[in-house]
Amino acid sequence: MEPPYLGIAAEIRRRVRAGELAPGGRVPSTRAITREWGVAMATATKALAVLRQEGLVRMEPGVGTVVVDPARHPGTPSLTRARIVRAALELADSEGLNALTMRRLATLLGTSAMALYRHVPGKGELVRLMADEACGEVPLGPVPAHWRPGLERAARWLRGVYARHRWMAQAMASFTRPVASPNAMAYTEWVLAVLRGTPLTSSQKLHTHLTLFAFVQGLALADDLEEQARLDTGLSDDEWMEQNEPRFDAMQSARPYPLLDAVTRDGGFELSLETLFEFGLRRTLDGIGTMIDETSG
């Protein structure tokens, strides 16, 4: 079954070729797509990303996404490392890191795989460049005077990177073999600067940074898996739960789970990765605070 975003891209492509959308004219925005097709914002974003990769539309500052006008933008843009990295970012954002291959990227850019290798030696280096680009999009700003708001800002900044680029959680998964990214290293330097005024040892500061990093990354990996499950099944979280409810009922009938039942029934518990992030971030910072207080004593 074709993913919904490809069908949406195909329909917009048809409208362009049929002249229903003229060169220079605006194509449906992500919000307009969500209304017309009844899809999530992420699906709409992926549809527009496909059309941008094909060179059919482009972003016009202050206007939105418009149909490319061959008269104003003749020819194919020259192939540069920056253009390759940007196209790779958009492909990974829309279809995941597994969909990124040098051959697929070359097809989207209208060139050969060999031409890409003249700018980037391989996929591993390309992913490194993509990760560095993603980490450099939004500045962290000045280092706060106190460690807690600083670490909270660092955690939210990192979650924002993963939210914009879900494949990043997979690309940055190794702690013993980290991606050599200047912007990622600048993030580490920023976090260590936040902890500079605490009594923690150098080892404790680095472990604090890595613990916070691991917490955010773990939820980001879960986000990526959730999104992939939605794409693979075509079901929302509520639809999936409704479909699998008989199975859970059967398990509970076969064996009682009184404590779990009490939590879900009496507390009106609804799990979301966002509430889990907020709860886990506060508890992680509380634990770091306890360690700092004990070290001070």
C-alpha cells in the first residue's frame, strides 16, 4: 500500500502538470493539505518535501511553497556539497534514514551516484554532515547562570532537534562511537559550561551530560518507532488501541493485574511520550540536584 504522502504528492504534481497550479503560484500549504486530505501535519510536510526534492516546487520567503517557474529559474542548480546535504536531510526527514541511499539521492537530484561521490565519499560521511547541519539549525543562546535552567534548555533543545529530524536518534545512537560533528561537540561544550560553577568533578560533569543526552535520545528513538508504526499500519494510536483491545481484555481475564488495573482505572492514566518527557526531565534534574547538594556538603 502506497504511503499517504506519496498519493498527496502525486495529486499536487498532477495539478501542476495540468496547469491547475501555474508557475509561481502557491501550492496547498501543510495546513491546507491536512484539511483537504484529512492527514496529520507530518504527512503533509512529507508530501511537500517530495515535490521539493523533485524540483517541482520551492520555498518562497514570505509567500510559502510555490510552483517553480522555469523562466525565472532556468536549468538545474549546480551540484554542491551543501545542496546534497540539504536534499539528503529532506529525504531522511520524509522517509527515514533507511530510505537514504546514494543512488536514490542521485535520482532525486537528477544526477548520477558517481557525481555525488565527488562531493561526499559515502553514506557514512553524508549522515555525519546531515547530523552536523541539523545540530546547527537553532542556536542554544547564552549559558544561563544556574545549572538547572541550563540543563533544562539543553534537554529541550536536543528534543527539538530530534523532533525536526526523527532519524537523528538512530544516527546518534552510539555513545562509544559518537558522530564527529562540530555542532554536536559545541552542544557538549555548552552543557559543560552550564555545569562549570557546580562542585562536580570533570567525570561527574561528563556523566551528567551523557545521562541527560541518553534520556532525551531514548524517547526520541521511541518517537521514531511510533512514527514508523503509524506509517506501516496506517492506524492512529487510538485506532491501534481499539483494534488490540480484545487481546488485552483476554490477557486480563486469564490473569489478574490488580495494581496495573488500579492505576489505569482510578488515575485516568493516559500515556504520551510528551508527558513522559516532562516527568522524566524533572526527575532527572532532581537527581542531578541531589548529587550536586551532596557534593557541596
